[in-house]
Amino acid sequence: MRRFVRVTGVLIEPVGHLWATFSPATGETALLNDESAAILELLESDPAGTDAICATLASESCSDVVSLVELIEASWPRLIEAGLVREQPRP
């Protein structure tokens, strides 16, 4: 199972209906939707994978875990490319 960690020093702030993030890894700012911002918030304290992220989001939003899996899986490439998260190496 793939697990991800939030890059140290990432900043995130609400801007209207989006979220602005700054990545110290790239030196760039990006705009994110609510789901991507929630992923960053959940990764702030501990590494996690898609299943754990979906379970937490489903319990907080009354959404269906199954419907969240595709959405969260599709978010990882953009978050990695933006320098906001990285895949945790396997031990």
C-alpha cells in the first residue's frame, strides 16, 4: 500500500472557494480544491494512504468511502507534482 507524507513547510490558506498552497520544495504557489486541501490537512501530523484518507474524510463528511477512492487517487499526482506531498519510501 502506498503511503504519502506532507512536505515540511507547506503553507495552506483559504482563498474564496479554493485553497492557496505554497511549497518550499518548488518555491511555487498552487490553488487546490477542498478535497486536496483536506488531504494536506490530514497528512500534517502523520503519513497516510488512500484508504486511511478516504475513511477519515467519509466519517467527517458523511460521504461514501468508495466514491472518495477515485477522487483521492486522482489527487496524488497533482499534489506530488506541486511539491506538496511525497510518497513515503517502503521500509
